[in-house]
Amino acid sequence: MKREMFEKVLRIMLPDSEILTYELLQRNQLNENNEWIPDSPAVFVSIKYSDDNGNVGNGSLSRQLTEMTGYEVNIDVGLSVRIYKSNIEMNGEET
């Protein structure tokens, strides 16, 4: 799956998200003759997002994208960057 297509799907499922890293790794599987044959690739992604409604942290988004695309999708929560409000309000004034 090309990165551009993955970005479109991700933006529909998680608006305001941005891909930080995207890696497509080839996979193989062992057949009945003990031969390694090509399998569908795996997608490893690190993203920046503002609100996930619990979908990224619990793996739900990865599972949904895997089922939808047919590729194994792994969203790395450890590398993901969550956007927080940068201004702090004190006594009714932002600092």
C-alpha cells in the first residue's frame, strides 16, 4: 500500500492526524512444501494526532486498518506524539 493511499484512509478514520514515519516491510510465509513464499506486507506507522477517542492506544485503529486494507498495520504508540494545548490559562488569562 502506498503511503499516499494510507494517509487518505488514516485521515478519514482519524482526522487531524499526520504520519511521522511510514515503513512497508515485506513478509513471507512457509508453505506446505517448507518453502518461503511472499505474503502481504506489513505497515509500521508512527503518527501525530490530536484526539483518538481511545482508538490508537488500545490497538483498535490498528485492527480496523488491518481488516480494511488486508495488510498487517502496526501503529507505534510509543513513538506517537500527542498534541496538547500549548497555552495555559491562569486567572482567566492565557500565558
